[in-house]
Amino acid sequence: MQLILTDGTTTLDLNDTTNYGVTYDQWAPAVGGLREDVLGGYSPYVDVSESIPLHVRGATGAAAMANLAAVGKLLDQAERWARGERVAAVQLWYMPTNSTLGGYLKAVVLGRSGGEGWMGLSPRVNDAANYEIPGVVLEIKRTNPWLMDSYLVENYCRN
């Protein structure tokens, strides 16, 4: 499976097994239904919440922390875009293992899925010389459904 977080300039492969790794067998994409609002919003589908469990890694403890900070920076930018600030939209790209789709399925990250923070951190984040930070959980809200390139750009990413 491939899972990428990008704003078009910064691209983080969240399952590259070098800097990041989605916790094996602990995540599948959320599926939402039709929006019940009378006006429908910007999509006929409800936005969905994702809880993505990660291991964040680095060649050194400082590199692992920098990789963690890079995720936080993109997630902060996503929320700023959703509030209408003039920054690039952050997208979550997904491709199942052995997919024959011919491209990534994409969604726009809209912000936090609830609560106070973007990430749940393990107490092990404080370990000295920690080359791997296990137990990180990204808590995000994203557009639904997953879309291919042209539709996503035309209908969601304008600000």
C-alpha cells in the first residue's frame, strides 16, 4: 500500500519504511455516506475522519523528530487551507497494494478530526536517541470519496 501526504511541493511517503511506516494491518481507508444537508455543501458526500497509526523513523533521533515535525507542518497547512488562508491544499494519496487503478486515489485533508491535536504521540517520543517513534496516530478529516486527479483539482483544490 502507498499512502502519501503532499501539498505539491513537500511530499511525504507515509509508508516508505525508511522515514515512515503505517502500522501493519491497523489501517484501512474510512468510507462515508451521502450528506444529509439540504444544500449538500461542496460535495454530496460527508467528510470522513481517519486515524492513521504510524511509526516515524530517522537515521538519528534528531532526524526522526524532524520527520515528525514535517508531518505536523503539512497537517497545520491543511487546516489553514480549509479555513480559507492562501496556502496550497494538502492531499492524501492512497493506492492499495497490487492496484491496477493507473493512479492514486486522492482526497483533500481538511483539518483535525476532532479534539485538540493532530497527532497522538506515544510516551516513547521522549526516549533519548530514539531513531523510531512508534505509536504516532494521525487524526485527520478529509474529503470523501477518494477521487482521481482531474476531478479533485477541478472541484476541491481551488481557494
